[in-house]
Amino acid sequence: MKNKNYYAILMAGGVGSRFWPVSTQDFPKQFHDMLGTGDTLIQKTFHRLAQLIPEENIFILTNESYNDLVFEQLPNVTKRQVVLEPAMRNTAPCILYAALKIQKENEDAVMIVAPSDHWIEDEEAFSNNVKTAFDYCESNDALMTLGITPTFPNTGYGYIEYDKSATTEIKQVNQFREKPNYETAKSFISQGNFLWNAGIFMWSAKSVISAFKNNQPKLYQLFESGYSVYNTEFEDDFIRDNYEKAENISVDYALMEKSDNVYVIPATFDWNDLGTWGSLYDKLDKDDNDNAVVNAKTLLEDAHGNMIRSKANKIVVVDGLKDYIIVDKDEVLLIFPKAKEQDIKKVLQNVKATFGEEYG
């Protein structure tokens, strides 16, 4: 029997514009089978969480416009489990809103906040890490996160610095550090007590709501004022009238960087945030020339290190390309150097400005 006090908040509201042209405003990456496994990213994340948490206690936080996509891809979830944001306001407001709903339903709840678009290989190790965190959070006033042991000086992630003297699995956090430059990232790794911030959090409903009350009183008051109507037929009206008043602020900045009861567990599983075509390429199987292919049937000559994706069974012929992203999606074909993948967001803006919003 799974523990009825275990809950999850599955974050599924992002757009994932660096995965354009597959990921678009109308159909973002978490609803796509990015890895070619037969499951979309949100389906994989839901099933991973359900190994530890009762399915009915997994809440999906997403934008109003993705409501139908959620029910299409997770047909067993109920309306109660889908928490809709009427406006984009970053992670702190929606997490507070969901935590208050969960607390009203079960004041003994402990929960994990997990992004819907991460790749995690060893799901049993993931569940074990989360269970360790839940056990601690049930009996301590703690804000917990999972940190990833760095494998190279990545400048695309924030870092978590923990207490070097800690000998236990759960370590006190000294501070969160913003995305560093390359030299700073190298110095972080050399010190040995820095982890990548994966954006995975665990806490009790009591602890996280208390942290909001202490650190973000205005935000707390806004959402707490609707407590009496949460989980009733009047909730939608309250949220529609008030959600847009919330500050646009991340939970990292709102809580984690301001609190002194923050702890981290160094994760024992392999992780990738699947934020770019390059990160997807890193996780896929390659042919003898290091080409990674999703869905396509390929004929490749003098082609090395390419990321190739098309609709199922489309024949793609490539000759003489090295280290390129080649993505075919409906009316858009992207052929772009992997080394410039961070510019795809900019390219998307140019495409929309030139050809129309419907291409993004």
C-alpha cells in the first residue's frame, strides 16, 4: 500500500522553446515523445512518480490552454488533480496555490515538486531518494531538494553549495548560486561540495506554507484569502479573479534562497533536464558515426554527430553534415549547427516575426 500522505505536484506549464520546431506554444515539449520511447515526457514523469505516490495524489500543474492535452495523455486523472494557471506567473505562485489545496485536503501531506520534462534513468534510485526526503520532512521543518553531482563545469545550471562538514546523506545547504561563467563553474566543481540545481523539491505542506508566510507575506495573503473556497465549486472563480495579481517569481528566489532550513540530498540517479536538442542528443543511442536518430529512417553518408528527428518512418537522407540539428515538423524544417543551439529561441522569434505566430 502506498502512503496516503504522499503527494506530488507535477509541473507541466512550460513552453520549451529551445525544442522548436517540435515544441510550440500550442503543443509544448512535455506532451511530445522526445526520446522515441512510446511515452511522452509527462507520461514518463507521471508513471515514475506513481511508483511511490498514490496516482490520485499526483496533481498536474499546467496552463489553462493545456487542459485538454493533459486529459488526452493522462486519461485516468480526474478534474480534481489538474490545477490550472490562468496566467504565466513562474513557479512560486502555482506551488503555493497547489500546496494550500493539498493541505486543505490532508494537513499531514508531504509532497514532491517535479518538472514534467526531466530524463531520469534509475527510477528505483529516484524513488529511494524521494522516500528518504519524505521521511525527514515528515518529522522536521525542512525544505528539501535533490542535487545532481556535476560531471563537467556546466554554465547552464544553477548550483547548490552544501556544508562540507556534513557526513550524512542529507546535507544542510549553505547557499544557492546563480548560473556561473565557465571559470566559476570549474572552481565550484574543484571544491567538491557543489551540486547542480535540478528544480526537484520535497517538503511537508505545513513547512512550505509556513515558508511562504514568512518569506513572501504578500503572495501568501493573496492565495490564503481563497482558502475557504479551495476544493469547492467556487475555487475557479477565485483563481480567475486573483491569480494575475500574483508576483512573477520563481520558488528558488521566493523561498529556497531566503530560508535557513534548506537541505539537499545528492541524487543517486542519472539525470538530464532535456532543455535543448543537444541535451537530448547526449541521452540518445548513437550510430557508429555518433548520429542520434528519433523516428526517421535514415540514409547517411559522411554524416557525423548529428541530431536527426522527423515524424515516424520518414526517410531522411544526409550527406556531408557534421554536428547539426536536423528536425522536420509539419511546415518547418530546421537545419542548424549544434554549436549554436542556444540561438534557437532567437530564430523562433525571427520566424514568428517574418512568417506569423502560427509557426511558434
